[in-house]
Amino acid sequence: MNLQEVMDYLESKGSEQTRKIYTNHGAPDNFFGVKVGDLKPIQKKEKNNHALALELYDTGNSDAQYLAGLIANPKEFSKADLEKWAKNAGWYMVSEYAVAWNVAESPLCMEICSEWIQSEDEKLQECAWAAMAAYLGIAPDEDIDKNYHASLIEYVEKNIHAAANRVRYCMNVYIIALGGAVAELTERCKQAGDTIGKVDVFMGKTSCKVPDIKSYISKMEDKGRIGKKKKTAKC
């Protein structure tokens, strides 16, 4: 499929009901309102069509950007490409999922994220924390620098409440992901949950809540999910 064919498909699948849901979550005006399930046929057909993914992303339409993240080939991105995507994300569903998944699966993931978490750009920060959370869910245990991630626990404890809105959310998710992915840091992450306490994040006109770190990790323990890995960050 070419760009115009995909955009026509997306427009045909947009609905007012989905637009309203996305708007309540904070989506900007440039989108059709396409359910994620309706993106799956294109994802299956155009998987790893990186050239098409780049074209879709550059439209600025957030439905197209999300789809771009699903079909892109993470290994074909340069560092500059990923930074461009993160900075130009239409909203958090793009930056924290579509872009973050590709960062997570890139060989450059930890190099990029270690830089972005120190950036003054909020979009880079939120994408980095989300990407690291996704990375921890797919990386072999022996590839994870446990000392570095242990140092980030302390960093989050000190900085989360002063961070920007979505950055707070992604830091919270990161600690949960770390506690769930690395058994030797599980207890430390639960302790961080006690130290951090309640994390306040504006979630738009929704009833969504920020997950509690300690209780969420404890539930993962109860279900025997600590250390379990996925094959891919994308879903």
C-alpha cells in the first residue's frame, strides 16, 4: 500500500465515538479516531515497511503516527530519526507507545534513553522512561545493566514529584517494569513505592488512575510473573 491508500483507509475507519474517547485522553485535533484493532490488518500486511512508516509519521496525523510505530523496523532507525519522532509525537499515545516501542527494540535503546532522561525536552523524557520500561520487558536478563537501573531508582525517588505530568507517569511505570523484570531489584522497587507514595498525574477527562508501585509489583509476584519476558515491545 502507498501513503494515500493507507490514509484513505484510516479516514474510513475513523469514528466520532473513538474521537471523543481520544480527545478526553488528551489527543490533539489532527486525527481520525481509529481504533487500535482497525490498525492491525495494515500492521500485518506492511510489517517492517520502514519507508511507509516514515511517510505516515510525517503526516502529523496521530492515527498515522501510531500505525507508523507498529510497522516501522526498529533496527533501521538512526539516533536522529528516533529523536525526531519523539519530538514530533502528536500526543502521549504516540510518544509513550508507538515511538517508545521502537526505541526499546533499537540496539541504541539504553544509549539514547540515558541521554533523553537528562534532556529539558519533556517529550524526550517521557519517551525515554516509557522506552526503558518496554526494554526491560524484552531484554535478556544478562543484557540488563542492573547497577545502572538501581541508580535510576534513586533518581526517580528524588525527582518524580517535581517532574512534568506525563514524565511522572512514565517514571512510575518504569519502576513497576523494573521491579517486574529484574528479580534482584524487585524488593528495592517496592521500597521505592513506599518512598514515592502517591503519584499525581492529570489524566484528562477520564477515570484512569496512576497504578500504585508497590501493590502492582506485589500482584505480579502473586501471579508468578517476576522475570517473565515478552518477544516484542510492540502490541
